[in-house]
Amino acid sequence: MSPPDKLPDNLWADIQDVTERMADFLAKAHHEVIAHEHRTGKVEVSFYAWLQPVAASIMELKKIERYGPRNNVVSFPQRVRRKNVGEAG
């Protein structure tokens, strides 16, 4: 069974929707923490650490490509043959 040429429309739309919702959440949370820092004068480092995996997940979702590779052949590096001592060439 060969892989599809592109992700199905409904799956692609779901991926885009999740990515956008996560990005909206991240932006709102970031604005809230900045407002809290301005009000209190305290920086909550643990909150930024909590948001970091959300940002990393968004970046990984953005790496998903809708269209598959043009060919299905995976190329592997060629094995380099060692020369024997004294071999010409």
C-alpha cells in the first residue's frame, strides 16, 4: 500500500484548527502573565516553563506538510568502501 499524495482535507483542517487554537491560547496566556507581572512586579518563571511545551508543540505541528514527497524512494547514504593499504587508486 503506497502512502497518500496528501493528507485528507478533514485531517488537514483538524491539524490547522488545533495549531491555531494552541497558538491563540499561548498568546492569551502570555499576555495575561505579562499583565500580572506589570501589576505585581513579580516574574513567574515557572509559568514560562509551563508554556514552553505548548510552544514546542505548535512548532512541531507547523512542520507537518500536507503534500507527501514527490517520490516514495528513500535514499540512504552510500557505504564508503575502505581502501586496503597498498591498493592503488
